Amino acid sequence: MAYGPLAQCAFMSGPSPFRKKGPQLNEKKIFKDELPPYKPPDRCEVPPPGSFMLYCFDMDEVKADPNTNSRSLPLDEMAHAVFGCSQEVDGLVYDGHRGVRQEHAAMYFMKSKWFLKAVNGPVTIESMTLHPHLKDSDGKAPKRYTSANPRKQQTIEPMDPKFKLTREMCVIRLGESDRRFWIGGPLPVGDGETEEATGGSGGGAPADGGRTDRKKDRKDRRERDREERSRTRSRSNRKRRR
């Protein structure tokens, strides 16, 4: 069998050098979907000193001992707070669950309200009625608020707008984490939210669902309207006499 010059060259000198790989380069790869560090709005303001406190508890600890006190972080001189699992961001509120992103969510104070924004992952805002064991660092239960809204959980994504925290909807969950954060302080009262009445022998909502209070408010409103109408009539009669 006769071999041509190309075959002879291939046998004698090895594989072709045209596809020979060069030395490995140690280059840092930057992915296009990597987001920059979170930057809060410029209109953030520092809350009044001693007004708000951020509490934290784990569901496993609470199930084992319902009397467990929550860990606390004063929100004095903090216009915003970032939640996540990163250990490189200064001042970050840590949650080490595997489903929590580096900078998962952020909370900032603006116009006397706390707003929550999902940054890189889903965030669930829960009603305080789902957690009857809420206690502050001193072991005291906060004032409990409820509403007639049957929706006690709301999940927001990074593309959703900010969420205003209220007296009832003040418990925060990052992704599928078992850790919960909640805000203690003078949060605004949401639509339809009312404070639960506490009886002498225990707490909880009234048996009639607050209907007695609503009837009393309507009665007071009618009496005020009647008084106002009687005043206007008396004024009109005086003008006619003159």
C-alpha cells in the first residue's frame, strides 16, 4: 500500500497542530445576569429613635418551646436593611437557608412607613394572626391586629412593586426558609385592620367578630349627623327671622 505525503506526515509528526489547545487562561468570568449591589431609594429617611425593632425567630425553636423569646435588632439610625445569606455585605440581616440569595430582599423607611422590596428572590409577607406565639425580646406579646380579609399570606417577586408593612401584615419570610422576621413598633393600620379585643380571662377576638363595636360606631355617627342637621336648621331659622 502506498502512502501519500500527507499520510506520511501524519504518522511521523503526530496530530495536526491546527486544533492544538493553548495554555489555560485564569480569567474571571462575569455573567451578564449578575445584578449589582442593591441600592435603596434616595428618599429613605431614618426612623425616630426607639420607635421600631426588628425581631427574628425560627419555627423549629418555637415548636419546641412556645415561650422562646425573639432575637431583636434596633432599627435606630437605619434607613434601610438588606436580608440575605451573604457574609460580605456590611449590615446585612443574615438568613443561611440554602434557598436564600446573597441579597434576597430589602426593607426601607420612607414617609413614616416601612416598605419591603424583593430583590433577587420571592418574599412572603404573613399575617401576625398565623403566629400566636409572637413575643419580643422581653417575653411580652405585642398588640395583635386582624382583619376580615381571608388572605393572610402574600408573596412578592423581584418584578413586583414594594409592599407596605402594616400592623397585621408584618411577618417576613425569605423564600422557603423556616426563619421569620417581624417588625415591632407603630406601623400604619391597613385597610380593615382592627385591634383584637382582649378579655379578662384571656386574649383573642370577640365572639361576635366585632359587630358590637361596629354597631356602636354607626349609632354614634348617626347621632353626630342629627346634631349637625339640627344646628344647620336652627341657623337657617335665625337668618329668616332677621
